[in-house]
Amino acid sequence: MSIDLNSWELIAMGYRGDMDDRWDRLFADLEGAVPLLDEDEIPDLVEAERVGVQLADRLAGAIGRAVDLATSSGSRLTGTLREAGSDWIAVVHHRPRGLHRSDPPDFGPTAA
């Protein structure tokens, strides 16, 4: 049995043509199903998404990493983030190596 390559090429081209048409129809359906957004709506949608994300979810990717956080009172907190909950965080503070100056301990009044 001999195979005519020209016949195979025509079959393949016909099949490819059907697939192209199917893809075109699929993408046309998808474009019709997805509503187009007005550029003025995008900031509102981003803010709505941001409000829905909990603190623990925002910080999940930073667990085990060094963080430098600023609190609403203006304090700074640096260290390694260990855990994060819905309204709390656990940060391990690391002191740099070497000598540190500190105030002397207060032992109270001394007897003279």
C-alpha cells in the first residue's frame, strides 16, 4: 500500500484549519464572557481586594526572614518574623555581636 504524501498534507491542513476555527470561537466566547473594566474602576477593585487580605496572609511569605516594621505609634521593630496571626506577630530580635553599652543595674538604696 502506498501513501500519497500530498493527501496527508491536505488532511493535516484541514485538521489544523478546524482547530484554528475552534480556538477562534473559544477566544471569542471568552472575550464576551469577561467584562471589560473601566480604568477608573481599577483602584476601587484593588482597594477592595487589599481590605480583604488579613495580616497573617500578608506576612506569610516573610516568615523566617528579617523584617523591619514600623508601628502606627511610630516605633520600629526589627528582627526575624517567626509567626503571624490575625492581629499579632512574633518577631525575634537579634542584637549585633560585640560590646553594648547599657545603663548600670539599679540595686536600690545602699547602706552607708
